[in-house]
Amino acid sequence: MTKRARTFYLVPYAIWILLFVIAPILLIVYYSFFDIDGNFTFSNYVDFFTPVYLKMTLSSFWYAFLIMLFTLLISYPTALVLTKLKHKQLWLLLIILPTWINLLLKAYAFMGIFGTYGTANQFLRFIGVGTKQILFTDFSFLFVFDVYFYSIYDFADF
């Protein structure tokens, strides 16, 4: 491929990145220097560097790290197993099939699983632990987002 052809193919990608990545980031930075009335201010940054917002930011990075770690621990072994199976296209279909379900229905399904009278609490009662608040915990957040939503996309391209 010639250098001119490579440049030709690079132009749409560069336009896409400029319009949908760089421009929105620049707009966010620009608007961060203004208050709700449109007056120039640094108060947004002063507010951001308070302990409450810093704790939320660090918490977001921590959750992102945990999701990445668990996704790697689940996805790569699963992809390795799937590449060695006889009917890998069928198994891939069975893994991807739940992604075709509406996100709202998935959310309600997990509310049922982790709810007070859900399957997870029934199991905990069965083994003698008793009913626990599982639905809005760190565990349920990581489980739903990592195991169910993100892992599928990591090993789908094997």
C-alpha cells in the first residue's frame, strides 16, 4: 500500500476522532471554567478538590481497576477454553445470546436475583447465613458489570 493510500484511509478515522473524542473533551474542559449563569470561574475546580469529590473520584478509579482485573481473570481463561472446544460457534452464540436482551430487563433480573427475596438470599438462608442486603453492595455492582456485561465482549473475538 502506498503512502498516499494510507493517508487516504487515515482521514475518516482522524475526522471521527476529532469530532467524537477530542471535540467533546475540549468542550467539557471549556465549560468547566463557567458557572451555571455563564460567568467565568474556578469554583468548579475548587469544589472538585474537596474531600467528598476526591473520594468519589478515587472510588471510581478503584472500581474501574477491579472490573478490569476480574474481567481479565474471567475472560482470558474462558476464551482459551472456547478456542479448544469442538462446537465453539455454538458456545459463542450461547455466551453472546444474553447480550441481545434489553438492558432494562437485565437490570430487573439482577434486582430479582440479589433482592431481599431473590435467589442469592434464598441460597444464603439455605446454608444458614440468613438474609443479607446484597442488591446495592460493592459485590453486586462488580458482579453485574464485570461478570455479566463486560466479560462477554473481551472473549467474543477469539
